[in-house]
Amino acid sequence: MDTHLHHDHIEKHLTSSETITDIVIGMADGLTVPFALAAGLSGAVKDVHLIVIAGIAEIAAGSIAMGLGGYLAGKTEQEHYASELKREYEEIETLPEVEREEVRVFFEGLGLSRAVQEEAVEELIKDKDRWADFMMKHELGLEKPDPKRARKSAFNIGASYIVGGLIPLSPYFFVENGLEGLKLSAIVTLACLFLFGYFKSKLTGTPPLQGAIKVAVIGAIAAGCAFGIAKLIGG
């Protein structure tokens, strides 16, 4: 009789969802915003050098703004966790019986017998740090954030924005006029948006083809509106 354990089933989970989220945020905006800007300028001016300069300036400003937003979001998450953790410690000190009962109710919800509930509670509350961490996770649904999260998020979002932004802008480096650059940019960018939407949808578990079409259409609408408005204003 074979008593060895065979691991035929491999669970597939996202092990770095925060990084993937950052990349998705940065890349999505990086592909769409500079594409729309370049399209709008292509409808208003003929000087391709002006489009390139404006595009690079937008990518620089956009990556900094997006990165700063990611940094502030990460810092806010850390501050919120620290504030709630402090409150939990205070409640453990001032209202221990209430907090103890909340722990017991949690174990009751797992289907444990009353005797086992009490035993588990007594074991848990021996360590106040472990008790507070348990309450943060199971009462408030808060995981301890990575202390480096804010900086990582800023870098990931900013870098992804730059990479995404250079894709729609790159065709303008090789053409003589804005409309010619727009044609090439539209082909390249919409193809990238389609692929980006496809793989993003696969990672998030939504229908890939539907997600790919949705992302590409949003990009096309943004660029089309910018081009139309620029043409209208320019007469």
C-alpha cells in the first residue's frame, strides 16, 4: 500500500496581488492618458516635435502624480492599521471580558464545542500581542501592512505609468507629421490595450475576451474624444 502523499492538486493563487494591482493601475493610465493626449494634439497641431515634447512632459508629470498617489495610499493604510491596533490594545486593557467574548463567539462560529471554545480562548488571550493581532484580523478584517508598501507602490505605479505611456508616444519619434503618428499609435496602443485587458482579466478571473475588448474600446473612445475636441476647437 502506497502511504506517500501525492500532491497532484496545485492551488493557483495570486501571491503578490498588491504588486499586480499597482502595475495594473499604472499601466492602464499610462496607456490611456498619453494616448488620448497625443491624439488630441494630433488633431490640433502638425508639428510632431511638439507632440513628442508634450507627451514626454505628460508622462513625467503623470508618473510622479500617480506614484505619489500610491505612496500616500500606502501611508494611509499603515496609519489606519496603527490607529486601529492601538484601539484594540486599549479595549483589551479596559474591556477584557467584552473582547474575550468576541473571541469566543468567533470560535463558536467555526462550529467548535463550548469546551473547546473556552480552551481556545484561554490559550489565545495569554499573549496580548497575539490577542490584538487576532482581533485585527478576524474582527476588523485588517492585515498588517508591509512597512515598505508605500515606497514599493510608488515605484511600481510610477514605473508602470512610464512604460505604458511610452508605448502610444513611441510611433511619433519615427514620423514626419502628427496624423501619421496617430495612425501608427492607434494600431500599437489599441493592440497593447487589448492584450493588457486580456491578461488582466485572466488574472482577476473575469472573461478575458470581454475584458480585452472593454479596455481597448475605452482607450479608443478617450483618444477619439480628445482628437474630436481638438479638431473642433482648432476650427
